[in-house]
Amino acid sequence: MDRREFIQLAAISTASFAVIPLSGCGSKEEDESISPDGAHNVALVYAERSNSTAALKKINEIEAELKSAVAAQGFLAIVLADGNPQSASTTVELTSTNEQRRKNEIKDDVKSVLETDFSAQTAEVDLFKALSKVNSTFAQAPNNGLENLAIIIDSGISTKGSINFTESETRNALLDPSTLVDSLRKQGELAKFEHIDKVVWYGLGQAADPQASPVEGTKEAMKGLYRAIFEAAGVTLPEDDGEVFKTCEDVAPKEGLPSVTVVAMPRIPLDENGKPILIGDKLELDESNSALTFAFGTSDFTDSAAAEESLQQYIDQLVDFPDLHVTIYGYTDATGSPEVNQKLSEERAATVGALLESAGVKASQITTEGKGESTSFDTDEQNRRVEIAFG
């Protein structure tokens, strides 16, 4: 590879994306073998910013991927993921025929990439534009038989452009990604990423002060949002998120980097299966799995403080998403008359609704409904329940 090309590469940067089952950040292993087998054309989407913690040089798998790409004399690109993404690219040309000299040449070329100044040049971050630039940069790659891999190293908290977490449209799309996909499509901004074959993303949801890292449920929802955008743009991702999104060691950003607007990322809880609570989901809270219980034959909580604590994460979500609506359904067991149970179920649903409202949820976000003794479970313990449907 021409060193002059790398000097030029270090001055600018590029974007693109792809999916590959790489392992997460691991310990560095000494391995003198450098093989072109399994190599890809590679685009690095990265920038050191004031709120970024994922560090390129701490991710050993990327160095291995770059070595394979250089050994295969593939196409390399860099996209600077800031408010005005710029790109640079080159096709590798190895000159040595001696095996040891060739290994040294590969290592030197990879070192040149890793020592590029990845400092952001502008404030904010426009990830959608960076990803689009990756695709257009890969379009320049020669037909060398290698798949195009986009490696993204970023928190994913984009603050500019079509994916902008400072705006309610993007935040709301965490609960229903199809809304943002449809909006981008209607605006003609959802271009096809036809030149991206694979994607791996390091550091999604990892951020540095003053930007707080999102809660785990929000991180999971961010994966769902970006997955929906990738797939709508024509990129087929593995079903297992673990093959796409990788957690890495946090590294404090250096001083003097361009600022990024701090985003109050909304709080999204996880369900019992570790999935984020999204629009269309329903919680079933009964005496066997929650503290949301009532005194016998009444609509009074057995323990009001425990009941509120059990609902707190859902209260937080409703406060953070003022357009999110819930319908609360009350149920009873079959003890007593159907008429009495119907009235009791309505009162219990209303009691839960009142708790949410007193905790800061808007009354317009809450609907309550009694279902009486319309049982669907085998035990009375489960039939004495409250369901909360999000919509």
C-alpha cells in the first residue's frame, strides 16, 4: 500500500456498514500468522468525540480484521462519524514477495490505519449520513471478490440528521422503529445500502460524561431501531444481536474534542425475558410475580409503597414518553358473584391508574377497564391480576 495514500487517508475519513460475527473486546493474542482467508473490504465508521468512550485501539478484533484485509490486498475506508461525515479510501497494494517482509509490510500498513487521527472535526454526530457515506464509498471498491464489512465504533446517540435523538420522532421510534423507517421512506431519505454486506457495531449505548449511558432497556431498543433501519435499507443482519452489537471497554475521551449535545435518553424497562417494553407489549402482574396485590375483596393495595415500587420503571417510561398510552385491565378470581367481581375488577384497574397519575403520568395516557372473572389461568393466584397494555 502506498504510504502517501495513508497520509491522505489520515487527513479525511469514510463511512459504510456490514454484519459479521466477530467476538467482543478480548485479550490480545500473539499470532504471527496473517492470512487473507475470510478477509473483507473494510470501512471503519468512527470519530473521537467529547462523549465517546469506545476506543478503536482497544478493540483487538478490528486489528485482526484489518490485517486480513491488507493481506488480501482489499479495499479500506474510513468515515469520520461527526456532524459532517467525511470519507477516504484506498485499495491495498503489497509490494514484497518475501514472506517475512510481507508480514512486516502488512503490520506497518495496519499500524498506519490505527494511528490515523480520528478526532472529530465538527460538533454533533450525524450517523445516518455517515452510514450512507459508507455505502457510497464501498461503491468505489474494485470487484475483488471480497464482501464489504462496515465496522461501526460509536455510542449510537446521533444528534443531527435523519436519526436525531434530540428530536421526539427518533426517541419515539425506539418504541416502534417502523414509524421512523416509514418517515424516512416518505421523505425519500431511506436509500438502499446495496454495497454493504456485513455490519458489526462496537460500543452502542456507551457514552462519557456529561452524556449518561442509556439504561439497559433503552440500549436494547436502540439495537432494534438500528436493526430496522439497516434491514429496511436492504442489509440482512443475523438474528442474534450478539453477532452484530458488541460491548467494549470504556475509555475516557481526550480533552479538546468537539462537543455533542447532551441527550436525555428516555428510560425503557426490560420484561422478564430481557426484552424492552415496546408499543404492542402487555405486562401480566399477578400475586405470583409482583407486589401489585390487593387486600381480599377490596381495591386497596396490600402494600401501597411496594405496589408503586413494582411499577416505578413503567412510570418512568410513561413520563419519558408523554405520547405513550397504557390500558390497564383488572381481573378477579371466580369467588363471589360475577356482578360483584366485575365492579371489583373495574375498581382495581382504576386504583392502578390513579397510582400512575399520582406518580406523574398524565391522565390522558391512561385508560382503565375491568374484566371481572373472565379467567384464563389455572390458579386463582394468577387470575387475581392486572394487565398493562402499551400502545
